[in-house]
Amino acid sequence: MSCEWREKIGPYADDELAPAARQEFSAHLAECSECTAALAEQLALKKAVRTAASKFAAPPELHAAIYRQLHPEKQSASWWRWTAMAAGLAAVVLAVFLVFPRSVEDKTMVAGLVDQHLMTLASVNPVDVQSPDTHKIRPWFQNRVPFTFFLPNVEGSSFSLVGAKQVFVQQKPGAQIFYTAGGHKVSVFIFQASDNARSSPSWKRERSFNSCSWREGGLEFHMITDASQDEAYRLAEMFEQVNHS
């Protein structure tokens, strides 16, 4: 690619840019289809590698083979020295298989949803169905997800409904509802819950986003946004109220 911003795509995807630089690059993405496409490709690759890493592990034979190649002169070392070296080798092998620096918690549902939110921000077509009318969004999901849900009326609030799309995260089909709140973007993800247990919204910081998760009416909700917790909580409350069973 020829864009002079191309070197910032990797650091942006890994959330390694300073806040000012990240905001500047986000503004650039809105104008550059070349960087937008490259970022979407990078995020898709990271997601695929993380999914594979959660399913496969290095076999013991590979550990032993690498050790023999690294230490051919120490095959007769005493058992305690071999144990110490094996521990070091395990760390090396772990570093090899973790092809990008992600913590264990990045393999959770929320980490996948942050990637999905980033892909939406980077896409020139962020939603599958675009409409500010909730009565057009809900019917679109019929026969696309195995559950029903309700959307709050956000007229008169600081939120504007942009549209929605179908998503698959950790092999679970779900709905992504996309909002704006001033200059902020909000994704609300909805999945079928494993039970009817109810839980109140709980917040955490995932990379540079606020994330919120809760359960209501047999559904599992997740919100990812760069808006403040106070602002985003109002939208979470509206979703709770309309889906209360």
C-alpha cells in the first residue's frame, strides 16, 4: 500500500498508539479506504490466530525437539539442570506460539467483541441494515438469530441509532446494534444466554474502550464504547428496561 500512514496500522490494531495519535489515526481512517481495508484485514487475521491459539497447543514432542536443537551438548546433564532448562524452554515455546502479545483474558468474549467493534469502526460499510427506526431493525434479525429482543427508543436522548449487523463471536450467533453519541461510537452486542439468570451491568476497561456486560430476559448483553461509563450506562439501562421479563 502507498499511504504514508500505513506504518500506524499495526500499532493502532494493537492499541499501542498514544491517545492523541490514536485519535488522529481514527480521523484518518474515515477518509482513507486503503488504510481502512488494511486495518480490517489485520484485525481479521489477529482474530483468526487467537481463535486457533485457543484450540491448539504445541505437542510434547515439539518441546523435546526444540530443546535438543538448542542444547545438543547437554543431553547428559543432571536431572535438576535439565528441569531448570526445560522450564526456560517452555517459556520460549510459549512465546513462539503466542504470535502476538495478548493476555489470557484477551481470549474471552469481551476481547472478541472489542475486535468486532474495531472492525466496525474501520469498515466503510459498518452495518448490514442501516436505519434509525427500531421497527426496521428488529424484523431484519428474524431467522438470522435464534432469539428475540427489544430495542429502546432513543429519541430525545444523546444516542442515535445507526443500524445493525449479524455477528458470530466464539461461534455464537448474535446481533450488533450500532449507535453514535456525539463523537462517540457504541456497539451493543446481544446473544442468547445459557440460562435465565439476571445480572446487573458490570464495567471493565478493555484496551482503550469501556466495556459493560449484563444479563436480562434470557439474553446476554455486551456494550463496547469509547464514551464515558456514565453516558453509556444510560443506554444500558434503556436496554434493561425494554427487555425485562
